[in-house]
Amino acid sequence: MDGGSQQAHSGSALKGKPRALTLLETVLATFLLLWAILIVVRLFHSGIAYTSRSMEQETAVFLAEQQLERMRAWSESTTGNVYNFDNLISIYNGTPVAAELPGFTITTRVVARELYSGCSQIELSQPSDRRVLTDSARTVQVEVKWAGDRRQVSLCTVLARPPLRFPDPAPSPTLPTGVTLSSPSDNPVPHLGSTSLQAGAIDRYGAPLRDLFYEWELVPISGAGTLEQSRAGDSARLYNWVYLPDGSKASTGGDVTVRVTARYHGQSVYQESERIHLL
């Protein structure tokens, strides 16, 4: 009987081993399953966070583009007789303002932008006499911040001055308006001397119209002279002489006038000076 009991005990022990291995596999499988679930949950939360950040960034870009379009439309309008374009720099000076959506702030900065006419490389080679447009464009930067100013997007563009208009033509075609011409600095002009003239322009509201270039023309009446204009064209000097074939100078005397013409957005206007007497 001892032998039979011993065999029965050995059989029971052998039968218990498979059950121990199955329990270990179950524990390992459960651990792996929990680990996979944790990874999936973490990926799910990461996906939600990424989607939320993407939506916030899209919202910030939308707010920046909306601000730029508002500024563009506002700059093309007028308040009374003043073009809003001229007030961009003073109004949008970098002060943060709350956006329409909570949690976002918008900061807008506007600075003047110089443009060279007609080519940058050519004008940069003329440091003392460049043809520069200083009042025709503005650089605009819109910055949107959120998440406690830890995140931000910035958009930058250039706004051009809206087309202006010269004043309506005067009743007489010989008296066009829009171009202003100063009186000669010296009239009459001394023998072999010179005089200077300055040109400008005004819009239909009487405000200065800047960034124009002018063409000058000498109109002989009973005399002749030599006319030289600056590269920018806003000024010219009339010399009381003409060049002879041998290169020498001679004064003819008599009277002349000077005509200056400005062209802007398909409009062409001119002004003629008073009679200038050459001694």
C-alpha cells in the first residue's frame, strides 16, 4: 500500500505542474494586455492633444488672416478727407489686444517700407540721389499668441497705398490742377546765372501726393536756356545759357516758361510756371 500511495502522490504532483504553467501564462498575458491597453490609451490622449493643438493653431492663423483683411479694407477707406492708410503706423503700434475668441491675443505692428524705382540694384548704386518711394507701402506683421503666450504664429505682408486721384480738372484746359510749381528762386535770372524750381502734387482733397516723379520741359518764348532736373524729378534748375557748338556758353536773354508734368495711375497733369525773364 505504501508503494501505491507513493505512486498516487507522484501522479498528483505531475498533474499539478501543467496547472502552474497555465497560471503563469495567464499572468503574463494579462500583463501584456494591460501594457498594450496603456499604450493605446496614451496614444489616444496624445492624439487628442495633437488635434487640440492643431485646431488652436488653425484658429490662430484664421485670426491673423482676419486681422490682415480688416486692416487692408480699413486702409483703403477714408475718414473725412484723411486716408486711413496714413494712420496705420500710429494706430497699429504693437499694443496687444484681446481677440474675439477667449485665450488669444493679437499684436499688430506696422512700419514704413521703402521701395526703389525702378530697380533696387540701380538705385543702391546712387547713395546720394536715389529714386525712393517712402510713402507707398507699409510692412504689416500680425502676431497671435495663446496658451499663456507660450505658443504663437506670425503673418507678415505688405499693404500698398490705395490709388489716389488728382483734383478734377479746372474749367480752363490751360489751367490743369494737381501739380504745384514754386515760383523761381530768382526772376529775372542774372546773365549766365541760374534759378531753381520745386514741383509737388496734391490729391482731390488738397493733401500732398507724395512719391511721384516729374518730367520738366523748357518752353521758349523769346529766349532759351538750359534746364536740368534732379533724378527724382521733384526739382529742376534753369541756367541762363545755351551751349554753342564749340562747347562755350552764351546767354540769349528773353523770356521762357517751364512746364512740369506728373503721371499717376493713368492720369497725366501738368503745370506751367510764370514767365521767367533771362537777362
